Amino acid sequence: MLELYNAPVSTCSQKVRMVLSEKRLAWTDRVINFSRGDHLTDGYLALNPNGVVPTLLHDGVVIVDSSVINEYLEDVFPESPLRPAEPAEAAHMRAWRQYIDEVPTPAIRYPSFNAYFVHIWSDLSEKEFRAYAERLPLRKHFYLKMGRKGFPKDEVDAALERLRQTLERMERSLAQTQWLAHDMFTLADTSIMPTIVRMEDLGLAHFWADLPRVSDWYARLQARPSFAATYPAEARGLSPHC
């Protein structure tokens, strides 16, 4: 039995939801409500001490971290593969996935937080805001750095530069292969997908307006049945709790 503790608006949850859909796996949806504090309850922290989503339970075995979960699903359910069989090609895909985890995935948080969450924290006192941040196992220092007024312009600009760098790298790669890391649709595509969707939601689609291969990749991605399954109406939004 597969159970996924997730939030539809969480980018990291979306990565796993798409893989489950691509593999046509049956799973039980365990929705985490951030505004209710579900991710910080003792019960959830016992499963995932990082206090973030998603968390996968497979017959009682706990798997955390979206990239790890997706590799686990590929190992355990090799049908409808999302990873090349040849080791060097699989390594190339993983190199892309690693880059995505290290560069665009954290970068998108800066404009996301400033666009959506600053007004929430501005209603709190400094003491209330710090008390909330102190409860966060994994994001405490990120929140404290952001503060109640958001990230400064130079930090947001640096994040946007990293996102543009990612798009340019995608454009070059897509000149060689149909999908990001291979002619087959792979975990690299599912890894970058939520960042591109989030950029669109933030009004940043113009970042790839001059990149025709990225635009084509995104159109083909959105045409996949798994995209609609991953992004019901309530999934198009912003969330910091990856």
C-alpha cells in the first residue's frame, strides 16, 4: 500500500504526484494542511522529522525527500520507467536532477516567499514570528533570514538569475534530446516541472519567451495526462513547505 503525505500546492509534493501518475500507481492521498500546522504535529514529525512534505509510506516503510521518493518508486516499480536503463545515461539524468535540487529548487523559494507570504508574517509581532520560525526543524534559519519584511531585492535578483541560468541550460540540452536528459521522459523532467509551473504562477513566464525549446518542452509536458492529475485547480498556488 502506498500512502503519500503531501500538500497539492507543495512543489516537492507535485514532483512525486506526477511520478505516481506516470507509473499509474494506486495510492492513498494523505493531505497535509499547513495553515492547520499538520506538518508540525508530533505524529507527522515522527514520520518526517524535517517537518516538510512529502512523505511516502510503502507498506509501513517511511521514505522522505521527494527526489529520494521518486528514485525509490523507480526501483520498486520499474514498470513505465522514468529512468534510462543504461548506467551512463542514468548518471546523466541524475546529474540533471542533482543540479535541479541544488540550483532552481531553492532559488524559486525567494520570489515565492516575497510574493505570497510576507503579508502574512507582517501581521505578526517579531516575537510571534520568531516563535513560529523556531518550531521549524528544516526551515528555521531560512525564515529568520527572510524576516517579516521579506528578502531584499539583491537576493531575489540573484535567485532570478539562477532560474534564468537553469532555463538557458535547459535550452541547450533540449537541442540534443527530446526531453531534458534523454529522448525518453525521465525523473529530470518531473524534478524541474514544479519550478517552471511556479514561475508561471508568479508571472515569470517571460523568462523563457526567447527560448523556443523550453517553450515547446513545457507545452508537451502540459499535454501529458499526468500533468492534469498533478495539478488540479487547488494545486496551482504557493507553498514554502517543500
